[in-house]
Amino acid sequence: MKERKKIMIFTLIAAIAACPLCAFAVGENSTSTPAAKESNQLNITGVVTYKRLETGYYEVNGYRLEGGYDFSKYEGKRVVVNGELSNSMSIFMNKAIKVSSITEVNADGLPAGEEQLVLEGTILLNTLEGGFYELKGFRLTGEYNFSEYAGKVVIISGVEDTSPSAYMTKAIKVSSIKLSDEDKYYTEIETELEETINQLENVKANMPDYIKQYGEGSTKVNQYMEDIRALKDNAVGILEELVRVDGKSVDIAKYEKLGKVLGSSEEQVISLYINGIKTGFEQGEHPFIESGRTLVAFRAIAEGLGAEVSWDEDTKKVTVKKDGIVIELTIGNTTAYVNGSPLKLDVPAKIVNGRTVVPLRFIGESLNTSVDWVSEGQIVVIGEKLK
């Protein structure tokens, strides 16, 4: 009987020690000063795991997760959990958090899909959409005054910004920016450019043999063509950065290199660069040649040069104003007026697919710009004359 009582007493003591609510009863001094009270608000980062104890639950860093979320969706994933300390009891876990928000993150602690981006290049002003600064094809957003870095070589870091843009599908929300070694940077990318162009020429030269060996349409040939496209895109990206840095100081040799690369494209369309910036065109809006003259959507060239454009529906007349120069053209009429003086056109302005198109060279030169044509690659280069 005594032995049975001992067993019951030991069992009771063990039960009391395991119970969080009874913890005060087994201490050395039940009147000792309690520990400092924890803040109710918690922010925890860790991997969600499933515990099979009790009826099963999910936890992060030793905290049982409670709330209306389906935590099974996050099992095995790294998350940030926000919420308040929960007082609910558990035999196996005395810490719990009532979750108010849970966000999957990557190893850097950024929301999943928001990978850290690091870019090096020249910050340039793009005049579209009222004007914004860009680097390597990314529109720059954030709290920095990017005008202070315009034309300079920098290294920036940040995450992708998904805010909409009519003209630029990529943007980066900048978290840091610092100046880079300009001479070293340009030396490196010009070296990379030459190497890329040489590689491109070599793989293009070997293409017939590759097709003969593996057969047109084969997986290997398709991969080879992907390699060619990747080399071409890299070369075009470097050259477009270089000509944008030049801006109004047109270096036609760089455009000739660009034309050589673009000349390998399967889709041959006329490209237009104004002060180093490539003009974007919608489908069916690209410049075209008629009677030996290049015609272009009027608003494209006017916006690129920062000219003011007006349209008179009654007279079908287009008026362009820039720096004191006024150009007037009437649809279907081969006579144009520059500051009131008549000039003969080889090709009149016309309406194509609902857009007014005009002779490119006439407009460009009338607005005091240089107009060059690079036949290989079909590039029109317009540069405002430096004052």
C-alpha cells in the first residue's frame, strides 16, 4: 500500500511539473519575482515545420502557429510571421503566436519573387512618360535624386518594381547607389563587346555545318540558334548603352557596328535612334521606305526631339514648332512650309493605318538636326546639333 502511495505521489508531481499553469507550484520559492513581461507583438522569421504531437500543428522557431491561415501552404518555406503572443495551452509547446500576417521570403529576407538585383552602368534620362531615369533597360524608382547621377557610371541594388509603365516593362526600386570606376567600366564593356561580336561571327559562320551535321529543326540546331540570339542581344545591349551615353554627339562608327549586329536579325525593320535613344514603335508603325524616302510616324520623331505638334482636322495640316522653327505640312501636298517659306517634297505627308507619316529627313534637317542612314541593319540616326 505504501509503495502504491509513493507511485501516485511521484505521478502527481510529474504531472504538475509538466503543466504550464502549475509551474509556479514547483519552484524553489513560489513568491519569487516573476520574469519581465514579454511584448505581446512578435515578428518571427524562420521555416515552417509540421509537428505530429497532440493532434498536429505547424510551428516557426519554436512558436506554434495559430490563426485563420492555411499554414500547410507554407510548410518547408521560409517566412516572416507577424502577430501577438497567444496564451492558449499546450502540453508539448508553451509558446504560440496568433498570426496576423505571414509572408514567404527568400534567403535575403525579401518577399518571394523579389530577388535582390545589382546593376552597373550609366544612368540616363529617358524623356518618355514625362521623363524618368533608367539604367540597363530598367526604369529607376525610389527615394534617390537620380538627376545627380545622370551620365555617371554607378552600381545600384534593389528589388524589381512591378508598377505599370506604358513604355518600359522593367523597373527597379533602388535601395542603394554608389559611383563606380568609369574608365574601368567602359574599358571592360568595350572589350566584352568586341569578344561578343567575334563570337557571334564565328557561330554564324559555323551554322551551315551545324545544320548539316544535326539536321535543320533539331534540338541541337535550335539551341545553337538560341546561342546566336543571346550573343546578338548582348552586343545590341552594349552598343545601345554606348550610343545613349554619346547622346547628341553622334559617333556613326558605333551605329555601323550596331547595324552589323542587327543585320543578322531574321526580322528586318527600320530602327530609329534620336540622340542615342531608340524610338519604340507599335506593331505596323515602324518607318518604311517609299520612292527612296523614309517615312515615319510623325509623333514619334516630334516626341523624340521634344517638338510641339498640332493637328488641324479641317485643313488636314500638321504643324511642328521647336526652338523658333515652324514647319507646316498638309496631307497629300508636296509643298511644305518652314517659317513661312515653301519647300518642295519628294514624298508628301500621308495617313497610314490611322497615323500621320512624314518624310523623315525633311523633318529632321528642318529642325536643325543631323540625319544619317546606316544601310546594314537599316538604322536611321538623328542627332541634335550641339550648340
